[in-house]
Amino acid sequence: MYPFTREETEAAIAKLAEMYPACFFVLAHQRRPLVKTIISDLQADGVPMSYEQIRAAVDWYQNSWGYLYNMKAGVKRVTLLGDERATVTASEERYYTQRLAEEKKLVKQQKEDRSRYEVSMVPTIMPKKPLIPASPPPAPPPPAITPTEDPLGYLAKIVEDARHASQTFPEAMRQTLILPLLCAIDAEVRRLIANIEKTQSSEAAE
């Protein structure tokens, strides 16, 4: 796992694109193969970043789908100044083509798994009625939450799923995947608060 957030890494890539416009590109489909010494070249040129940050930025850059797609046999690798040096080989093209296919397959599988999870989980935790009715009828206090229900553990699982989705899926997919989970978190927190308040009111009345 990188010691930097996605935002920090993308900001580093934007800085490199600003400093070396003939070598680095913010848009993934414009990215050209880099020379294999690019990290040491950046250090030698005095880029104001730590080695770890340079490495994280270059790794993220080279793992983008646009970069992997552009790794074609015969395409020239570029230096910091945009000069063309070594050439991508046929074996390298096969390797990067396979990596791209595996990445797409993984994302597709994760999307399908997430969709199945949403279908199975969201209806069970979304309330069918308002949590606080306008004129609630008198009712006996609800039973106290038992340890076997583990509501906090259940809530933590939803939060972890939302965090995983935000770090795993492309930005274009995040809102579609995370919004139902955020709604589920909100509904579960409201339910827990309502249960706690009702339990406290019952204990105070006794």
C-alpha cells in the first residue's frame, strides 16, 4: 500500500506534467512509454519530491489504463525532455496487454460483486417507514439491543465497504457504488440512535 493518498499522488503527477510537459501527461490516454531510468532521472534533475513520492507517482502513472494501452511494440520511450530513446519490444507489449486485460477483468468482477451486495443488503436496512412519524402512536418500549445483533459491527462493515469502494473503483463509478452505502450508513445510525433514546427513556421512567 502506498504511503500517499490518491489525491497526493495525482497532485504529484500534475506537478511532473507541469515541470516536464513533453514527458508526463495528466490525461491517461496521452501518456507515452517512459524510459526505464525515469525515476533516477527525476532524482538527478532535482525534482522537489522524496524518492518515495516520486516512486508512488511513477507507479500510479504507469499503471493507468491509458499508459498500459499505449505500450505497443515499436513505440519509442521518452525522456524527461521528450527525446525518444529505447523502443517498446514485442514481449513488453504482450506483458502490458495481458496486465490491462487482467485489470479490466478485475474491475468488472468487483463491479458485479458490488451490485450483488447492493441488491442483497440495501433493501434490508433501508426503512420502509419514516424513522420519526409525525404522530407516533403510544407503544411499549422496544427491547434493548442484544450483543448477538452486533449493530456496531454491522455498521463498521458498511463503512469498510464504502471505504474500499472509494479506493478501488475508478472515479466515474464511485458515486453510483458509494451512494447506496452512505444511505445505508445514515439509516443504520438513525436506527441505533432511536433505539438508544427509547431505551434511555424507558429506564428513566422506571
